[in-house]
Amino acid sequence: MTPVELSRTVLCAVRRAVDDGELSVAVPARAVVTPPGPGGRGDYATNIALQLARPAGRPARQVAEILRSHLRDTAGVADVEITGPGFLNIHLEGSGATASLVREILQGGGGDASGRQGIILRTGINSGSAVDSSRDIDSNRDENGTDAGGSTYADRDTGADGDTDVDREAGVDVDLGTDIAHGADLDRDAYVDPDADPAPDADPAPDADPAPDTATTPDTAPATAPRPTIPPYGHAPTLQGRVIPLRVPYEVRAEVVADSLVRIIAAQGGRAEVDHVRPGERVDLRPVPAPEDPAPLGPDAARWALLYPAPHDRPRITADHLLQRESNPLFRVRYAHARARALGRNAVRLGFDAVPGDLADVTAADPLVRALAEYPNALTQAAAHRAPDRLARHLVAVADALLAFQHTVLPLGDEKPSAAHRARLALAAAAGTVLAGGLSLLGISAPDYL
């Protein structure tokens, strides 16, 4: 049972309690389900009883007792406990919770990972086709489509010769681009992108007869049913149909924040309308301006420098955002994404693929599972509070959990790939999907090689 399915289950429990006359409340539009916090138990927790206590005219724990009886009768739910003032802590049957979560992420994807960049910052040097960072934001079109110059860490920092080390995960020599690239790609030149278009066939001979067209009539046309659309993981209709005005001053940080919010709000079903205002007019966003021009950092690092701090904090515009070191949060996020992709490529070479499954034997997986389960809530909060920094900080948490977990994914030495390795690989792939989708919402690229 996925968090989305569990949220619907909680709402169904409320509806049954209302239909049976046990509660006299309006059924809410949504129920927030998250991993339990400190003192909580089980796989997921919800505060729905506290939310309904006042309109029901009953203590929250009494409402929780009513809902617990309905939740316990649901298939897939092993047990329900009540903690604190009335939190419902839900235990799911077996190991289905983690496997369902991973499956949901991989089926839906992480969102738009096309590398679309909204505002391009003028560098002043070799800016090429970059446009001025003070231009109006148009959320419906992207004139450039990518970074000015397509700059990434891989483009800027791969000039130095890497050292050769032994990949302990797979037992072969690899070329390390950084001092922490344990388990990097085994053979970059041999990798073929499975999503790439195949090479076109050679043109037929000029006098060759064309193949007969067998699909020109309704009788011979193949019937193709439309494929169901699965929303990207974390995308939800919490703002469905709402138009969010974003009046911003002519200032680069305010524009970058607004540009990211256009995508984040769209991921929640809403639409943001950005408008510039003159000095003295009312604004909806006024983050603390950058102390200096962030453009020399390059598009990705500049956006991160402006989005990662909270709006009331002054951003640091320093070269630290360019360092490929553990102390740089942006590098950790992008490096973790690249590691997830490298693990998948290495697993293919070792002859196994990702299959969601049981991860109970790996304690290092718990923080990563928790961070992935909390991603939808982080995205919802970022949209509701107009705070992209909440999403950025959560991506750091996902990245740190993945980097701590990655060493358990591939077999060691003569070990043969097992179902446990397939399940760990699926979890790592899910984390990479979330990181790519989150970075895309912030307008930052997620390279597969770093």
C-alpha cells in the first residue's frame, strides 16, 4: 500500500464512520499520511483525528478510537495504534509498505526532468544566447530550454586527470573523477542509453518497391488502447484549480524563487501567475536580495545559492557552491543522483536488475525510505508556503540517506546477486528518480555522470 493509497484508505474510514453515524463531520478533501515522528510507531502516521476533533465536538483520542476500528478492517493494514493526543499510527502487513513506495516512485517518475531552466542568468563573459536575469518570467514557454552554454559540473571540472582505483563493489578498475567516487561507472564508453532513439536505417535503394501500406483502412488498423497516465511521485491535486498570484520586485533572487514556484505549484495542480511590481507596490515575494551578482557561479550553482537559504536569510554567493566536496550540499545532491544512475548501469553489467522487495535486513535503508516517503509532504509544504528552500533541504536529506545506503546495493567479491540486491537497487533507483524530479522543479540539472 502506497502513501497515496493509504491516504485514500484513511478518508474511506472517515466516510464509513460518518455513514454509520459515529461522527458528524464533513469528510475532508485529503488526509496527510507521513512516516511517524519521534515517539511514533508503525509504518505511517496521520493526524486526521486531531483535525476532526473540533468539528466533531469530541476529544481527539475518542475520534481516533472510532477511526481505528474502521482502519483495522482494511486489507493491507496489520494494526493501528494511537499515540500522543490522538495520532493514528498504522502498521502495514509484511514488507509491502516499502516495496509499494518504491514501485509507486518508479512507475510515476519524479516529474519533469527535462533540464528546463526558467531564468537564465547573464554571466557577462561569453554569455552567448543567455538572456537578462531581470526579464519577465513566462511560465508557459522556455525560449532557451537549457542552461546558457549547458554548463554542468561534469563540463567544468573533468579536465584534470582522474586517479585509477579499484571499485570494491564490483571488483574492477574504474576511473575516479573525485576522491569520493567509490563505485563509479565501470565503463563509460560502453554505456548505451536505453532511452535513446535507435540509429536510423539506411535509405532504401532508389528503385526498391515501397512496402504495402497495411494500415490504411479501419479493418486493418491496429487497435491501441490509451495508456493510463500515472502522475509523477509527489505530484498531487492539493491546489487543483487555484490560481496563485506572485507579485515580485525586479530583483534576481525574487525572480528565481518565483520561477521555481511556478513549477512547484504546477506539481500540486495549481497555476502561478507572476507579475512584476514597481517600488512601493505590494508584493507577494520579497526574499532577502543577494549581496552580489550570482551569475559568475554558473546557472545551476547560482540558482541553488539563491534557493537553498530560507527567504529571510541572506544567500551566500561564494565559490563554495562549485566545490566537489562533501561540504557542498548541491554537490551531494547531484552526486547522489549520479551514483544512483551508476549503480543501475553497474548492476546491468553484473547481470541483474531492480525489483522492489523486502529491505528488512538493511538498517541503512530506513532513513532513505523515510526521506522518500516524506517527499510528497515536502513538495506540498514548499508550494503552500511559497518556499522552494523546503524542497531543496529535503533533497539534501534524500541525498545523504542514499549516499549512506549505496554501499549495500551491489554484491561484494564473489557474492552472487540475490533478491535482496534487486530490492536495494530498486530503492536506490527510486531515490535517484526523486532527486532528478526535485532538482528539475528547482530548475537545476541532474547529470547522470559526475
